[in-house]
Amino acid sequence: MTISCDVAILGGGTGGYVAAIRAAQLGKKVVIVEQDKLGGTCLHRGCIPSKSLLRSAEVYAQMKESESYGIEANGVKLVFPKVQERKSKIVEQLHQGVLFLMRKNKIEVVQGKGRVIGPSIFSPQSGTVAVELANGDMETVVPKNLIIATGSRPRILPGLEPDGKYIVSSDEALTMDDLPASMIIIGGGVIGVEWASMLNDFGVEVTIVEAAGQLLPAEDEEIARELEKLLARRGVKVLTNAKVLTDTFEAGDGKAAIQAEQNGNRVSLTAEKLLVSVGREPNVENIGLENTDIELDRGFIKVNENMQTTEPHIYAIGDVIGGLQLAHAASHEGIAAVHHLTGETSHYDPLLISRCVYTRPEVASVGLTEREARSRGIEVRTGKFPFQAIGKALVYGERDGFVKVVADANTNDIVGVHMIGTHVTDLISEAALAKLLDATPWEVGQLIYPHPTLAEVIGEAMLAVDGKAIGI
């Protein structure tokens, strides 16, 4: 069977299905080819299930501290199977929502494994997708334009391949029936620190091993130091500048042991499980790229500013192109690709994409770090304001953290905003909007913030750039 369409999308994750909806809204006939469930990694093995677990962990931690709010709650008990049950219900509800959106927008979904094929009887150009269905039958999708959105998977360390028992990736960790008593997390990036925060709140003994000099290597140094300090205060052991020696791994009798090298010294570590969290790699294998002239760059599909590959009628978006491997980045890339292929105005600026880390406390940022700005030759001025001087933060019992603003000393433009504290993943969009509108710190500081609110910390941090913060 042959299906002709205006736009075919290989991969039905967040980037893929959002691109499909926008193309359908613009009057295009759209087909999604997906071998698994619509929603992809974000919905089924990433953002949503992990944040559900993080929320349960946060509630459990708060209930154990309820006495500080004047509430005595005796016999607080964690029932982890019910935590997992809640997670599954949320995921399924959202999955059904995505299916509804496909029906609403008249988007055809072909369930099966798709491969891009070269010029053939179906089309004089590459980009046709041959789909192997679950029953073994074949369908052929012939589009005018193709968007590749095949996503990514956890990167594996040779010698530390997940076995589901002693070694897990984030995929296996999300489906654990029971919590281990202890966990070594290899990698202190976003996924690693989120799992560390969650497991610690659940009562698991956690050690993070990070090869770089700080946790969250891509984030501002001051933010990373604050997060490390706060995690350590909760009992999380953090080793930075530490390289795991994979050939030292041993397991048996319910224990896993491994050594790490830190500053020339060997450190022996033991726990019930190891979580390998060293980034993600693109799904570019077995999708037929060899049948095209598409080029790769360090394993990722190479695209231009319009998300076009080296074959202009084929686009690629999301984790498979590298860059910011974030669900909302993939969605925006998908919209940008559709706008370009339909002749609409396309705008995509990675420096306007907020980055969020759902630890306790949360971390959020947009734009350049202070170090990145200086490395680009930008003379900067900074302003900081602590949450402990914000009344609403004290009411919440969440006084840790601060907001840091990095501004260009010559143009007064906002270069970057970096936050650590309660609910900062909800606050960061105000800073991103200010950057989008080219507001200066002084202009943002003139906004009359309602009191008491957490958002006051943004205005104060902006005023602090000029030394005019009111609360300190």
C-alpha cells in the first residue's frame, strides 16, 4: 500500500507530533511513522514519568518535615508501587491526549518501523519511507517533505552495559519495582542530579561521580556550586573531577562495586545498584540514512538554521540533531521546520530556550553563563539576589538559592539569567521573555511585582545589576 502526503514525520515523539499538528493546522496532509507509542521518550521514558517520581519524592520529603510547619504527621510511609502506579496513570492520560490530538487534526499514524529509501519507482528523490508493520506487511509513505525526529537513547559506557539488576540506565530505573538501599550515579548532568535528588528524598543513599569539575557542567559555576552544597547538606555524596574505572566493576550478593580515580587517587565505591547517566546518543542507525546524501556531524544529523539536512526537502529535529536535547527545544525545532517548508516565517534561537532541572531545589537558566559570555569577549556585569530575602520563599519554607543576572556592560542587554531555588522552572519564562523582547535589567526591574510572590526575586536580581536592589 502506498500513502502520498505533503509531510511525513519519522518519529512520533514530542518534536514529531508537534510538527505534525502545526503542519496539519497549515492545511497539509500529514503522516507520522512511529514504531512505538506516540509521545516518545519524553512522555514514556523521560520528562513526564521522571517528574512524576520527583513530585512524589518531594511530597514525601515535605511530609517528613511537616512538623516545622506546625503539623504533626505520624507514621508517614512510602509505598513505592503506588508511586509507580500514579506515574503510569499520568503517562497514560497524556498518551490518550496525544492520540486525541492526532484524530482532531486528521493526522494519519502508521504504526511500524520506518526506513528512508532512495530514489525509486515511488519518487525520483530520496525521502520515501518504507514501513514494516507489526504483522510483517509493508506500507510505503511518499511525502513531498520528510522530517526525521527519531530521538535518542541513553549513552552506554563500554563495560557498564545495563543488565537491569546491578546496572541500570534511566530507562530501567523508571520501571524499578522496589527502591535500592543505595545507588551510585555515574554522571552529574541533568538526568544524574535529578535522580540523585529524587532517590535521596525517597531515602536512598546516593553517590554521584562526575568527570567534570562541577555538577551540571553546562550551567553557571555559581549555580553548580550551590546545588552541590545543598545536595551534600541532604547527605548526597558528590565526587567531581572523578573518572570511573569501568574495568574495576564487580557485582554479586546484592552489591555492586567500582573504583573511580579522583585527583590521582583511587576511590572505592559500593552500592546495591549503579545508574549510568552519561548523556544520550542519537537514533540514526537502521533508519536508512545511507540511502540519502544526509551528512552527520559527530554522529548527529547535520542541519542548517531552518532544520534542513544536506538534502533540502528532508528536515531533522530534536535529539537526533544534537544541541539542546530538550523536549521543548524539539517541539520548537519541529515548528520551525514546518514553517520553513510551508513558506511561513521561521525563527529559532537556541539562546532563547530555557533549560530546567527538576532537583530540590530546582535549577533553571536561559542564555549564556558568565563564563561563556566572557569567553565570547563580552564585558559583563552581574546581579544576584537570594531567596532568603523573599517573603514568599520563607512562607514556603524554601529559603535556599538565588537568581543571578548576567548583562552586557556596554549594551546593557540581558546575556543570561540563572536560577536555583523553589519553583524556578516556572519563573524562568519571565526571564526568557525579557530576553526575547531585548529588555534591559533596569526595564525588567521597573515592573511592579505583586507582594508576596516568588517572582519578586527576578525584579530584585535585575535591579542588583545596577546595585539598586531594595531587599538587601
